[in-house]
Amino acid sequence: MRAGELVRRALADIVARGTIRDPELIERSFSITEVRMSPDLRHATCFVAPLGQGDAAALAAALTRVRAYLRGQLSREVTFKFMPDLTFEPDTSYDKASEIDRLLHSPEVVRDLSGEED
């Protein structure tokens, strides 16, 4: 199993327990969509997205505030030679996919793809 996926699953388990005491994260539903590890496995960039409506940037900032706690909990879940430093980034892939979908269904693109001419 890739190291990034191992870290993602462990962080998801930690979050699911509900032991994070940050006021912005209590009772908040979100997903850790991807974890990208550096080649030396010392840094992990975690992409997060709120479930439903919410500000992904504010969510990433809140998780950054509690990253020391999350790193400590992570050290109990996974065994690495060095525990990676965690950074949290908002996952914008859903927004980009929605924008592409909207563009593909626009009248101009539908017309061009159907081969009709004005």
C-alpha cells in the first residue's frame, strides 16, 4: 500500500473518532480526499474537502491549527522511520470538475460537438 494512502486512512480514522477539540472542527463533516507524500516521506500534503456546503480554505486552516495533535495520533497508527510533517490544503478538484462539466454542457460546446452550423 502506498504511504500516502496509509496516512490518509489513518487520518480518516482519527477524525472519525471525534477526539479533535477545535471548536471549528467539532460536529463538522469533511473528507481527506488525498495525501501526497514527499519522496523522502518526511512531508505529507493532505487535501481536504467539506462535505456539503463549507469553506475548504477555512477547514484547511482549522486542521493546520491542530496538526501537532493529529501528528501525535498518527504516530500511534502508522510506523515510519520519520513521522511526516502534515500540511493541509483545500481540495479544489470537485470545483474544477463542476466547472468543466458546466462548460461541456454550455450551448456553444454542445453545438460545436453536434456539428451543427448557424
